[in-house]
Amino acid sequence: MKTYSPKPRDIERRWYVLDASGAILGRLATQAATILRGKHKPIFAPHADTGDHVIVINAKDVTLSGGKENRKIAYHHSGYPGGLTETVYSRLLAKRPAFAVEKAIKGMLPHNRLGRQMASKLRVYAGADHRHEAQKPQALAPGEFPAWSGLPAGSATAEAPAARPATARQATATSPAQRTAKRTTVKRTTSKTTAKRTAAKATTAKRTTAKATAAKKTTAKKTTAKKTTAKRATKKET
């Protein structure tokens, strides 16, 4: 079975609205970050942006649990020496509530270009009004996640790929005894092949030696015949 990897044609983006009135900042940020990443979908992949759009309204009414309003501090550095500033969250929520919610949500996203792409689908508003009515966003209760089943409707791969039929070898179960017998057969076949190759090499060597010996004898006969002919010619001249 192959591992499924989401493709752009399989990603369907929807719009959701989260009401921050009386919600705890951390839990609201967890819910929003999960939807932005797409972890509520069965096609989720950590290397791809499969998430949906999130709209957060009434950010001014968000709260912090455990009395952290006066203990939790937001830090910012300008980049220059001595440019570190500290802001208590009670003051930050009073002056810039949308920034505080957005900061908490972005902190739960990947800190790379993928996280920045996911964060571009986030819209935070301090009041109850937003300008995305044309997208017909769906309202979600605190802690609620949208239900997804399978791949998005209308995709070319909406149906799961059929499993490959098992081959005869895969269908036949092999026991340890059968595996041992197969290994023994392979070893015997290998030894027979090696013996045949050795015998063939020995036969070739014998043939080469015989040919060399015959060639030497023929050369010796020819040399003897030439010497005899030369002697006879010398006797006739005498």
C-alpha cells in the first residue's frame, strides 16, 4: 500500500468563524492553529498547507486563565542595542487585542515559510464585525473542529485506490522448512555450476596444451626435412 500525499487538486479550503468572547487565549489559539494547519483533515501532511481559513472575532473579550494577565509578558526587540521592550498582557489586551490573539496563534504554527503561508489565512478582528460575508463562513463553538470524511468532494482521487491483487508467490505461505529447502537447493545449484565451470576451464587448458605440443612437433619435422634436403643438395654438388 502506497502512502498518500496531498496534491493541490485535492485541497478544498473552507471558511470558519471563531468567537473569542469569554474564551481562554491558549485554547482559542490551539483551535485556530489546528484548523489553519489542516490537522482536522484525513489528508493532513506536515509538509503541505492543507488548512482552512479562520476568522476570529471579539478578540477584545478574550481572557487568560490562572491570573496570567499581570504575570505574562510579551517581548519585542527593535533590532538595535537596548531595543528590548516588555509589555504585560493586561495592557496588551487593552491596547491591541487583535495583535495579542494573532501572536498566540502564530506561535503555534511552524516557524518557517510554510508557517507564514498558513498564517496568511488568519483574520483577527477586535469587534464582532468582519468583511468576509461573501465567503459564507461557518461558525464553530469553542473547542469544536469541522468534520471531514475522506478526500474533498469532486476530486479526481476521491475514491481510495484499489488494492493490488496478491501474486501467487505472495498468496502461498512459506514455512521455515520450505525456506531452508530453497536455500539448500540454491547452494547445490551454485556448487554444480562452479564445478561445471572448473571442468570447462580444465578441458580448455588441455586442448590449448595439446595444440601447442602438436604445433611444436610440426615445426620440428619441417626443420628436420629442410636440413635433410640441404644435405642432399650439397652431396650432389660434390
